Amino acid sequence: VQLLDFHHLACDEALRYFLSRFFLPGESQMVYRVLERFSVRYARDNPEDGLSSDQVLTLAYALVILNTSLHSQQIKPTDRMKKADFVDMCTKGGVPVGTSRLEEMFDRVHVGPFKPSFSAGDKVYGRLARDPKVIRGHAMAKTTPVDVVLLKQGSQF
């Protein structure tokens, strides 16, 4: 986090930039710790916003909840968070950000989800790094001779 620059970015834009660098873990305690680090850095980089790191943490968590609500296929379209619900959640959570700014954040999250921006090759190598059995087990049994040649040539097929 210390290597990233969040100066003059809205909180949702900084969070999108931050989360484009890795996959957010699924465990809530780990998500909390990641967002906590982000919040400290964002508050330090943007003192003109007047937000404490705790307030940024609350807003960042609300943005992650919003992102999940709007973009998860497991949530029915009728159950997705509405703009007024997001503004209300942030306001009741003690985030001193104006309604218009919160609505702008909602609109930007609505346009596209927070997601890592990796190339296809990065995804393959990341998966192999996490689970080397992918190379050994059934995955290698399904490869074709052409796949093996491309892999040996360093192709990111």
C-alpha cells in the first residue's frame, strides 16, 4: 500500500485502483485488514477530504458491499442496493461525505465492478503459483501437443 499514490482521487477511484492490483480475499477478517491498510494510506494522502482513517474504512467497506450487491450474480436484480440505500448506509455509518459525492461514487461503482486487471498470462501463472497440482494432475492430461509446444515457447495461450 505504501507504494501507491492516492492523492487527489475520490475514495471509490482510489479503492478501484488499489483493488486492481490483486484479488480481494474472501474471508471477512482479511478483507477488513486489507481495507484498514488502504484507509490509513488514503487518509494520509488526502488530508483535504477531512476524513479520518476510520471514516475512510467505513466508506471503503460500504463501497465493497455496494460493489458486491451490484455485480454479484448470486444477488437477484430486485435485491440489489439502491442509490438511496447506499447514501443512507454511509450517512448512518458516520461518513461525513455529502450526498452528491456519495451518489457520484454509487454511479461509478454501478458502471463497473472492482476487479483485478491482470492479463490472461498473469491469471494462468497466478493460478499455477497458488496450486502447482494444476500442472501435474488432470490439467496436464487434457493438454494437446500444440499446447505443450506453445508453453515451451513461452506463449501465454
